[in-house]
Amino acid sequence: MGLQVSALKQLQKQELIDFFDEYIKVGAARKKSLSIRVYGSQHLKEMASDKDEVPSPSVEIEDIVGFRKSQPLHGSFRGCGQPKL
């Protein structure tokens, strides 16, 4: 954990502002959004009606284990207390 803290100490104020302006600020050129909704089995009716409101492009993940394994950083945080699915 010490490595991450030392990297943050080297971060300049302007670098943080530039990152915010490019990736987070409303209207930023490289802004991305992630929306996650979890429905219980007793709320399938709400899930069906909410699907009509999902903007495109969207991806429904049905196999969470397969999805996690397909990601480039899968397994890179082993031993860091990540929850197992």
C-alpha cells in the first residue's frame, strides 16, 4: 500500500484538474458512465419495465464469472480482500 500513497504524493494539482476535465466533468471528451442495477427475484416486473428505459449502447451480463475472467485485470488484486463470486 505504501507504493500507492507515494504515487499520490507525487501527483500535482494541475494533473488532477486535467484528469477531472478530461474524464469526469460534464461534457468531457473522454467521459464514460457505468450504471449497475441489481434486481431480486421478487422484482422481475420492475426489471422488465426498466429494460425499456436503458439507453443504447448497453450490455446485459448474464454470466458474471465469465465476464470477470474476460477482463484484462482479472486476478491482479488477489489477496486484497476482494469478494468472491
